[in-house]
Amino acid sequence: MSKALNRVSDFYGRVLHESPLGKEALSYLTDRGFTDEIIKEFGVGFVPSAVVDYLALEALNYSDLNALVELEHLFQQKNKAYSDRFKGRITFPLVSTAGNVLGFAAREIDGSLPKYLNSSESEVYQKSRCLYGIQLAAEHIYKADFAILCEGYTDAMAFRQVGKPMAVAAGGTYATRQQLAIIGRYTNNLYLSFDSDEAGEGVTVRTDDLARSMGFNVGFIEIAKGKDPAEALLGV
């Protein structure tokens, strides 16, 4: 199943960077201040509404298609056509330290709800056990002997872009014990950098309490009032 997820993730990346169908999504990311290098490093992609035709022709074989249906990533219609769970959305792949795609978070760019949509829970993907960007950050966390934990996917990208490659994102309202345990393989020093609004402050307190109970030394990176780390770091 991971092979199918890896292939479909590569395809989404090609759509974002090489297809006219990805132009609006790529502009959204670059307008927020992200470089092509960072976008490609994190494997960010885009799913056009007509993605299934492309998958069948360019990226996947029947075995892959069946695996993605089993994972509720693709849905087969009565007319035998496939519908993609993330059509019309920017995709952020959740990748293991071994480099295998486990699942996706996908963001709308047209005002659709929900704002973020995740892969279905499966034997491959459990959201509470995934840390966005860990495949890129692990070695840097170990060498620096500290990690930066933020909430949003683009926050982790922004930290790496400004020279802090030891950042990872929980991708939810707060970090879980399993996510903190992954960080604990590399360091027991942790800096928290969540949104500076009221909700973010609550997440910071909750994550701080949990991290300290697990033996972490916890510090904080202050973010300008009303902003998230990506906005503050990239100035957009």
C-alpha cells in the first residue's frame, strides 16, 4: 500500500509543478512566501478534479488502484470511474522516517469545508502517530539536540525555509503522546511554536503539560500576536 501512496504522491507533485491544473495551487503557496525548493522537499502536491484519468494513465496500475480504494483514498462509482478523496485540494504527505508516504492532509483553496481533510485511519495511517516533516527533520533534531514543534504543515515548512530544519508539525489541535514519543527518540529538548491566538495558547498549555510529564525540557518560540508561525517567519 505504501508503494501506491508513494506513486500517487509523486503524481500530485507533478500536477502541482508541471500541469496547468496546478497553477492556482502553486500560486497560493508561492504567494505565501514558499520557494519551489521547499515545496518540493516536502512533497506538496495538488489533486485536480479530473485526477482519476491521470492516475489510470500515468501513475498507477490496477493493484495500486485497488489498494487506494481499500484505503478509502479513491472511491469507485457505479459507472466504474474513480473519485479522489482530495480532489481540488493541496496535498501534504505524511511521510515516515524511512521515506514512505503514510497518508495525506489536504487543504482547500476555494473556501470548501472542511478546511483540511485527512486520509482515513487505516493500518498504514494513524494521524495521532504521524509527525509532518519528520523524514526531513530527524537528523537535524538529533544533531541540534532540540526539536521545534508547531501545529500547521506550512509552519514546519516555513521554519525549514528560514534555516531551522529541526521543525515538525503535529497537524492537529495539540500534540499526542505518540507524536512526542517520536521526537523523544532524537532529543528531550523541545520548543513549542503554536498560533498566537487564544486557541493556540490553549494548545500550547496542553502540549507543554504533556511534554513535561514525559520528561521533555520545554521552551517557547514567541509569535507575533494574531499570526501563525508561517506568517511571522515569512512576513506574508
